[in-house]
Amino acid sequence: MSAYADGLRFECTQCGNCCTGAPGYVWVSPPDTHAIADHLGLSIVEFLSRYTRLVSTVLSLVEKPGGDCVFLDEDRRCTIQAVKPRQCLSYPFWPRLLASREAWNEEAVHCPGMNEGPLYRPEEIDRIANRETPREGVCRVFQKVRARS
Ligand code: SF4
Ligand code: SF4
């Protein structure tokens, strides 16, 4: 039986916790790149050079000193909400957090929206989680590497 057979509750409080703190990675796929560059009125090259960095062979958003996302404003709001990367869109319904209730509840310590709000049915969760791209698979590898280091 899946760890979320009874569904999971989630409602984002807009606290900004998942966009701040220790350095990490926000992977940017080609569709993300086009959408964000268009939203910002930048060419692809301008967007890539100003706002992304290459991690191995994968693009991630740059961060401010301290680790906050470059697109988080002073009120801890995402300034590219309408076009934020798919990795952000699917949070917290990430495969590694859906793997067990323990993993989900550990993450909920940092995300006050988890276990609160409307109930998402398993099929809705699958639909959101299946936004996963190969880029996010790489993200999981990096998270494992970071967890070990
Ligand atoms: S940590 Fe959770 S509640 Fe806070 S902004 Fe991120 S998703 Fe929303
Ligand atoms: S793009 Fe927006 S939602 Fe994603 S980490 Fe940055 S500020 Fe947060």
C-alpha cells in the first residue's frame, strides 16, 4: 500500500521556508527557461547568464548570499510565481517525500503547509508528482549526495 493511500493534506502558507536557508538546487528545464525568460522580458542567453548556474550538466537557479533563491523578494514571496520551475510547482509532492510517511512528516517540520488544509487524493498526488522530469531525478541524486556529505 502506498504511503499516501489515504491522501495527504497540504495548503501553502506562503511562508517562504522552501525558498530560503541552506544552499540547494532549483533545477531549470528548457521549458522552465523559456517561460521564465519570456516572463522577465529577457532573451534566453540573458536569463541563463544572469539567473542560472551549471551544476555538472544541469542548470540550477543562482542563489543570494546565504542560500535564498534569487527570485525571492524581501517579503519572502516568489517574484516569478506564475512561471516558477516545475520543481517548485510540484513541491511537496516529490517522490522522495512520498516514499514514506516518515519522509513526509520529517519534511513537514520545515513546511508548515504539510498536513494542513485540503486533502489531496492519491490520484491527484500522482498527477502532481508525475510532473517529474529527468532533471528532478538528478535533483534526488544530488540530495542524496548532500545528505551523505
Ligand atoms: S515551506 Fe511549505 S508552506 Fe512554506 S512556502 Fe514552501 S510550500 Fe509553502
Ligand atoms: S523560483 Fe520561486 S518558488 Fe522556486 S525556489 Fe525560487 S522563490 Fe521559491
